[in-house]
Amino acid sequence: MKGFDKKYKDFPDFILKITKQIWEGKDVDSIGEFYTDDIPVRSPFGITYGNKPVIEATYNTLKEFPNRQLLGEDVIWNGNDINGYHSSHRILSKGTHLGDGFYGKPTGKDIYYRVIADCACKSNQVYDEWIVRDQGAMVRQIGYTPKEFAQIMIDKEGGLEKAKKLFDKNDIKPSDYQPEKIKKDSAGQKYSEILSKVFEEGYDFNDYNRASSIYWPGNKLGHGREDISKFWNSLKDIFTDIKFTIEHVGYLDESNKNPRASIRWFLEGMHSADSGDYGKQTNSKLFIMGINHVELNEDGVIREWVLFDEVAIWKQILINSN
């Protein structure tokens, strides 16, 4: 790989090793080496610019969860030396809530949750990042509901009028990364078509293997088409005037392995129905940024990891309902 240190055997090795070095090796300052000085980092809560906010946030997280481990479950990647490389890194994060900070007084509770980070890289550096955490799972294990923690965030920020704006599609900063064209019949094309159909009226989920599994925010796990349709419908049924867009597609079609794909997506619409998960309708616009991973076989989807931030959704609902 042009411009990358020769100690990395390939691009996934680079992603996995720098993550371990930064977090488990406690080499936080190396972020200044591995992240560019002006990198945009986008999450459901907004955008930061530069590696200094990343360094600060990492130190703060390690203060609260000093034994945090980031277990790299998969890196779905594309790219080349000319255009650079893109990774979608799915992480199972483990740790114990031992320090005071963003999540309140230490509870001593062990927690686990997933994170997916999409990174564009070139010459041994990350220069563009999108990240989604299963914060709903985090706060539930510490002792809050996503609604309660969203309210705590609003209160800390000075109330509804001063609450920090969340990310939406109007905040997009163009990236220098140019995605590769999606090949016909690739895992990327197949999953793009399936995920788009999920938000169509009356979709039957027959593109999912009868024995497929789904990993849903809040550390929820489902098996079979009935569970999968229940989870997806719990989200889409709160909306009218749905607009679903696919923002980035990555995929791997490797020999002797099941095809895999990653998709970063936006969902927006009017919050027009009551639900157990998201309370009373607000008849206002909601915006969701998500990242999914999927594994397929000849019968369709066999495993799907869906990630979006329930706390970010609740923060919008609470702001809109007042």
C-alpha cells in the first residue's frame, strides 16, 4: 500500500492495529499521527474538525472506561493506492464504568455495545470519518433509558433553547474520497436493493434467509424473518413521508467466504405515529444516520448488523415536542 508503513500487512491490518494501539495501548496522542489535522468526524450528534477533538474525546472516554477493549469483528473495505482506501470497521466495545464523566457518576457496571466507524484513509492517515455508536445499549446498561439520557444531555447543554444541534444531511462536508463504482451483482449492489425495499410498503422480507439473524440497537438480537420484520417495522412505522437514501456502499466478494457489504444511510420523515420505542408522535421531522453490515449467501441475507443512535433520536423528539 503506497504511503503506508510496511509493518501493516494490508489495509484491514492498519485499521485494526491503530485502533488497538490508540485504545488498548493507551497511546492516545498517536491520534495526532494517524488522523489528519483537519479531519471531519461526523456522528449523529454533529461534526468535529481536526484530530485535537478526537484526542480529547478519547482521553475522556478512557477516564470513564479505563479498561475499554475494542474488539474488531470485521473490516469491510474497498480502495486502491490512487483513490485511497475506505474501511467500515465494526467493533464490539467492552468496558467497566469506573470514572466520572459524560455518563455520570461511576456505576461500576460492565457494559458492551457495538460501534461502526467508516474511515477514508490515504498515506497512513485517516482523513474522513463517520461513526455511529449503539448509545442506547450503553445508557441502558448504566441505568438510564435513551429518553432519560437524552433529557440529561439537553439539561447539561442549558435547556431546549441552547441544546446542541444534531447532525442532518445539510451538514454534509464534501469528502475528498471518491467511492468506487458498485459492480453489477456484487454484494454491495444486492444489499443496496434489499435495504431500499425494506422501506417500501408491504415488503415481505423474502430476501432474508429463513434462518437469518439481526443485531439491532439496544443490544437486541432477532432470529428469522418474523423478528427481522418486527424490528425494521418498529422504526419505519413511526414515519410518514419517508425519504431513505444510501450514502455509501462498501463490499467484499472474497473467494471461499460469504459476501459482505456495508451501507451508510440516511432516513428522514415525519414523526407521525405513537410507539412504544419512541413515545408520542410529534408531527415533526426526524433524521437518522445509520450504518449497517451484512453477510449474504445464495439464499439472501443471513446476518445483519443495524446501527443507529436511539439517544440521538430521542433528543430530537424531546426538542420537537416542546
